[in-house]
Amino acid sequence: MSTQNRPTSGAPHSASTNSAAPGGTAAASKTGTADVVRIPRPAGGPGRGGPFAGMNVPAEKAMNFGPSAKRLLGTLRPERAWLLLVLVMGVASVTLSVIGPRLLGEGTNLIFAGVVSKQLPAGVSKAELIAQLRAAGENQKADMLTPMALTPGQRIDFAALSNVLMWALVLYVLASAFMWVQAYVLNGVVQRTVFGLREEIEAKIHRLPLRYFDSIQRGELLSRVTNDVDNISQSLQQSISQAVTSVLTVVGVLVMMFILSPTLALIALVTIPLTLGITALIAKRSQKLFVAQWKHTGELNGQIEETYTGHALVKVFGRQREVEERFRQKNVELYDASFGAQFISGLIMPAMTFIGNLVYVGIAVVGGLQCSWATCRRSSSTRGSSPCRWRSWGPWPTCCSPGWRPRSAYSRCWTSRRSLLSLLVLVLILGGAGWCLRTSRSLTRRTSR
Amino acid sequence: MLWKLLVEYLRPHRQLLIAVVIFQLAQSIASLYLPTLNADIIDEGVAKGDTDVILSLGALMLGITLLQIVCAVIAVYFGAKAAMGVGRDLRGAIFTRVGEFSEQEVTKFGAPSLITRSTNDVQQVQQLVLMAATMMVAAPMLAIGGVIMAVRQDVQLSWLIAVAVPVLMIGVGLIITRMVPLFRKMQKRIDTVNRVLREQLTGIRVVRAFVREDIETARFAQANEDVTDTALRAGRLMALAFPVVMLVLNVSSVAVIWFGSFRIEDGSMQVGTLIAFLSYLMQILMSVMMATFMAVMIPRAAVSADRIGEVLNTESSVRPPLHPVSSAVSSDGHRRGQLEMRDVGFAYPGADQPVLSGLSFTARAGQTTAIIGSTGAGKTTLVNLMPRLFDATTGSVRMDGVDVRELHPDLLWGHIGLVPQRPYLFTGTVRSNLQYGKPDATEDELWSALEIAQARDFVEEMEGGLDAPISQGGTNVSGGQRQRLAIARALVKRPELYIFDDSFSSLDTGTDARLRQALKRSTAGATLVIIAQRVSSIVDADQILVLDDGRIVGRGTHRGLLETSETYREIVSSQLAAEETV
């Protein structure tokens, strides 16, 4: 295990040395402002600062996200076969999870068609009925019914419905199963990686020059090798599964939407940069705050440890007040940082909900408009002068004279209205599922700590 | 305890909490209204092809969504503020309380335990408040509101709720209840890993000196394997959680559509209503899931709260005087720094045997009083009584004739220079450590103190001299150097009473002798109390007290005691024997 890891992680170590340098100096100057003077780090020790580069003051992480991520990926290299399986399972479960709502939408459509059919007289075929309606001058109704799968007089097609829903059930069970396999395999990958990471740290401790230990507060070093490893394990598990699932879900939903209606899918497409933008913005701000939070936590814990261990000395040497004042300051600093971090990261969920609802309304509105607009343009281009009140769809657009209505335009309109319903169900269910997943993830994370 | 603690520490933030509840309520109502709007858009807009309706309802829906988001954000803002405030206040309260503790309480809890209580346990409680403010407040509102709304949509379908909710609760509950003990076990094992690492880092010099790297690495590997093993098992359970939740939610959706279709067939339900019902069911299930998770968090936070409560409810056994004597005027005309014990006894609460009993002696100014005795004789307890780190159970300890319990602590401690048995240094530099008792000490004062403490040579050799870094606890200098720095630290303070608690043990006899010579010259006029195990350190003391089993069994000079005290003779001869064998 360890021998497998060492050579691969050795390379990123040295690779990050150079790139980490600017961050390192910035961080060093930061710590220099603290009232406790600390030697930044031995400059010419064995490995030319390389070993410490990655373990340096947390502030560096924010500034060198790229190299850190690259290095993390390097650590994961021995697991790539398993990661591939995670990816495959992710693709499978997401695909099924996206098709599921589509089937539910199909089911809804069947119900919808059944509702309409029931109101029609029985014993006539659909073609006859439409012909009848047209003869009676009820072109509107005829146009509406044309694209629907109707059997006049029939009720909801329960056979078809149960068929569709049964498939949905199968898909969902399979989706959950794949999801489970994905998480199970990923768990193994992450734990093995973290195991290797700890082992590496242990090996490194025994290789580091003694002066390194002299130049750093013990609490801080401990926090790095304990808390930070825990953090890596937590975030690895989460970021990998989340990255896989979210990217795939976005792709899957888009594909599904394009199949249903390319135009409406564009709306959803518009929200992707919006989502990414908001997430990036929040992540960027919260990352800084989280780094600050960890930094302050480490420092405060260091203070607490020192004060409690040297309790008698603090008293007899009359430092109680000064120590408390220093603690109070740090405590407030930690409060500010952690409050900020919690608040900013708490923004993500409401923002996502908003975007989800935005998509829903957008699809509903544009879906409706597209329909009537297509009709009107068609009729106005044929008829030329009709004043087109396209905004008022009506039941039927008033701009078009009753005598001439191109069927193709209406059928397009109705196709899109049918898929509109499916789309809306899709957005709703996926939105709910996504929210559910995010919430339960964050809940488990918090419960597990 | 959790409840009491929360009530007490949330009270200052009650405005924030009220705001949280109000905004969470508004947020919940808004999010409960949304599915109805969704349904209307389908039923009134899409089904009828009415763009105006879609537009106006869509605008309304976006408006409501926006309102919900704003309320949610505000609630999170206030919730985070309150939670972090509680954390900050709790940490502050514990820190202040521990500051008031006497050594007795610190020993009782143990410094590491106090550290965990001030950090991790506070974190747990803080986390609970945060979760409660951001989720738990909304969960019952969403659940109850969701049930009402769903029933309003369609009563007949409501039985689905009655099935889905318990199924989800049992499923999630089963997983979590198995997961939590595993996580607890994992935490313990992570602590073990941390402990091993801590020990290695603290004792890195010892590890290197004795070439114990392989043994330590093996020990670490074992701990690492244990933690990985538990983490794997916990992770596997966790891997099961999401698929189960999703399965319950998805199967419920399918069921709603299937059973709803019959209702629609009846004509008692519309398509939009069906979808609204679906949304409400999801909301209900979500809040149930949140509540289940919260239910798991509470016991853990309660354990933490108990541990915090223990600290906060412990009164210091040493209380500052109500009417402190703020200037010690020696009543009998003695010089300042005279320490007197009158019939002093000390027993730990609940202990049968007192640690000290019937101690009476006077350590006079300008003299050296040495206390010798075997391990467990009560020497360190005696030391703790002098600067009032403990309070005597019987009798009184007097500084210049005034009971230390009546003296203002600042005044008392201002008189005393303590060199503890374990010479602890603080993170910083040699300078910051030396100035610990006298922040305005000049460079000359520091060097002269270092010279007396026989520490000048090695400090001069250190890179940076006075500004050479000192790591936490002073682990980057050798034990003997640490001891000499601790002595210099006490000397810089120039107190009237010096207490050396076994402070020469790590020094070689030559350095020990030189140090005591220099000490005698520079501290002339001050009271010296030296606790020692080595006879050679105290042969020239003006007064030697032989302590055995908490009692003074002999007193006098070295020569006198050799004749009068059996115990002293034993100690001397045993040490001579030991020195011969070395």
C-alpha cells in the first residue's frame, strides 16, 4: 500500500514546491504579524522546503488551488481503475435517474390524455371525431386533439400507465442500486487514499529535520496532520461523488430536455453558466473564510492548550488578564470568520432552489409563448395584415382569422405543450431530488462529525 | 444539561432567534405555497393554453420564490450569527472558568480533557444550534404545513403519506442508529491516531535519540489500520443512506401517480393537483428526514453539553478574598517575603488520608529553606499551597503575617517567583519567556538572570540569541536548558519569595553547584524555598525540613539532621549508595 503510494506522491511534492513559493511567503508574512514571532520555516533544510511546501500555513491552499488539486489527483492515481468504476456507476445511476422523471412525465401525459378522451363521445375513431369537429366548425378543438393519443370515450389507458410506471419503478430501483455501488466503491478508494496519506505523513515526520519541529507551534502541526487529513477525507468523498453526480445530472437532464424540446432546453442551458457562476462566486468567498476559520481555530486551540498546560505559571506570573485578553481577541476573530463561512456556504442551497424555480417558470412561460407565437407568425405571414395580439393566447390567438389555420403550426404548438408537461414534471422532480440529495449529504456530513 | 445550557447561552441572542423563527416561518409558508402555484400553472395555464395566466402565475411564482430565498438567507444569517455567538460565548465562559480554577480542579479534570471540552465539545453544541436554526426550525413547519396542504389537495390520497413517512423514518433511522456508534468508534480511533502523532511530535528528540522510529511507525500503522477499518465500515453504511432515501422518494412518486390516476379518472382530481400532491409529499419526506438526522445529533450534543456543564458548574476551591488586603505590611517587623505555615493540613475532597497534616514552619527572608522527602511525601502539594494554587484544608499559610486567603492575588503572586517541577515554556522566543513575569525587563536584566541561571552560554550560542524561537512547552531545548530558562524567568521577576520545586534535578552536579552559588549571591535578602530530592542541592540550606507521609519528621541543618533524623540519614545514605554505583 505504502510502497505503491510513495513514488506517485513524490512527484507532486516536488512539483508543488515552486508554485507554492509565492503563497508561502505571503502566508509567512501573515503569521509574522502575530504577536508571537515564529521563524517561517527553515529555508535550506533537506528537500529545500519541499516537504513543508504542502504542509504550510493553510492560507496557501486558497492561493494555490490548482496545484493542490493536481496533487490530490496524483495521490488518487493508484485507484484509477476503481475511480473508473465509480464513474461508470455514476453514469448508469444518473442516466436512470434522469429517465425516471421522464417516464413519470409520460405517465402524467397518459393521464392527461385520458382526461381529455373521457369527455369525448365514445364509439368514434379519433380521425372521425376530428373530421366531425371540423365539419361543425370547431376547428380549435380539432387542432387541439390532433396530436394527442386519443381513443374517444376511453378512460385513462391504465394498461399503458401501469406499463410506464412499472418501468419507472425498475429504473429507480436500479438507479438506487448503482448509486449504492458507486458510493461503496468510492468509500473504499477514499479510505485507502487517506490511509496512504497518513502513512506518508508518519514517514515524513521521521525524515524531517529537528529544526522544523522547533520552528512551529505543536498544536498547529498537529492540526495539519490530523484535522487537515480528516478534511481531505471528507471532501474527497464528497467532491468526487458530487462532481460525478452533478456534472452527469446536468448533462443527462439537458439531453433529455433536448429530446423533448430543443427550444426549451436552451432555457435550461442558459441557467448553467448562471449556476456555475453563483457556485463559483460563493465557493470562492466561502473558501477564504473557511481557511480563515481553520487558521483561527488552530491558533485558538494552541492558545487554549498552552494556557491550560501552563495554568499555574500563568497565574503566579500574573499573566491571567493578558492571556484572557488575547483569548478574547482570537475568539472574536474566530467568531467573525466562522460566522462568515457558515453564512456564505448557507447561501448555496437557496440559490440553487431559486435557479430551479426559475427554470420551471421559464419553461412554462416560454413554452406557452413559443406555441402561440409560432401560430401567429404563420398566420400573419400568410394573411399579411392581421393585427397580431400574440400575447393573448386566449384559448386561441385572436390575430388569426377563424377560417384558416395551418395545422402544422398548431401541431407544433401542441407537441410542445405535451412535452411542456413532461418537462415541467422533469424539472420539478429533479429539482426536488437534487435538493433532497444535497440536504441529506450535508446532514450526514454534520451528523458524522 | 443541554437544554439548560442552550437556554442560558441563547438568551443573549434571543432577538436573533426570534428573527430566525419568523423568517423560517415565512420561508416555509412560501415554499408550501409554491407547489400550489406549480399546479395552477399546469391546470390553468398549460392545460388551457393561457399564456397570460402562465405569465402572471409565473411572475407570482418567481416573486414567491424570491421571497422564500430572501427569507431563507436572512434566517441563515441570523441563525449562523446566533450559533457562532453561542460557540464564542461558551468558549469564553469555559476559558474564564478554567482561569479561575485552582490547580486542584485542573488536576481533577486534566488539562487535555479541559482542552477537548473548550474546543470539540463547544463545536458540537455550536453545530447543533446552527443546524437547529437553519433546518430544525423549518422541519416541523414544513412537515405539518405539507400534510395540511397535501390533504387539502386530495384527502383520499393522503394514506400515501401515512405509509411513506414511517418507511422513510425506519429506513433512515436504521441506518443512522447503526452509523452513529461506528462514527463514535471512528472518532475514538482517530483520537488514537492523533495521540500517537502527538506523542511522536512531542518526543521527537527521544524517538530519534533512541532510534525508535521503526517501533513508532509500527504503532502508528496499527492505529492507522484500525481507523481505516472502522471508517470503511461506517462509510459503507453511509453509502447505503442516499440510495435508500432516493428509493423511498422515487417509489412514492410512482405510487402517487399510479393511485392519483384513479382519482383523476373519477374526476375528483386534476393533473396539476396530482403534481402538487407529489411536491408536498416530497417536502414532508424531506422534513422527516431532517428531523431524523437532528434526532441523532441531539444525544451527541447532549453528551458534549454535559461535559461543558461539568466545567462551568465546578467552583474553584480557591476563591479570591472578598475584602483583600492589598498591601502586606508585616506585623512583626520582619522583612517582606517571609512565609509561614501554621498547623497546615491538606486533603483532597473525598480522600480518607490527608496529603499533608500538622505542618508548621517559617521560611525566613534571607534564608534558604529546603524541603526534602521521598516521592509521594507531599512536597508538590506543599509547593502549591504557597502561591495559593491550592487552599489548605486546615491551618493557614501566611505571607508576611497575612493569611494568603486574605491577600489580593496580584499582590501575593507579585511576591512569588515559581520554578515548577516540570519547567514549562511558552511558544515564542527566549526573550518573551524571560519577560513573562516582568514584561518591561531590560536586556541587561535578562542577561544577568541568564548568567545566574547558568544559561548565558547556551542562549548566546542559540541562533538569534534572546530572540531564538521556543516551541510550545519548550520542547526544542533540552530538559536541563529548559530548567535553567525557567529559573532565569523567575529571577527576572525579582520576587521576595522564590520557590524551586525540584528545579535542579536535570542539571549535572557541577552546574547545580555553580547555580546555587550565584543564586545565593543575587537573591540575598529574599526567601528561598527549595524542594529537592538530591541531598547535594540542599546541604548548605539554613533550614531543612524532612517530609514523610505528609508530616515534618525532622528539621534542622544538614549536620544536625544527620544526627537527629533517621529518615534523613536513610535518604542521604541511599543517595550516596546510588552515586557510588553510578
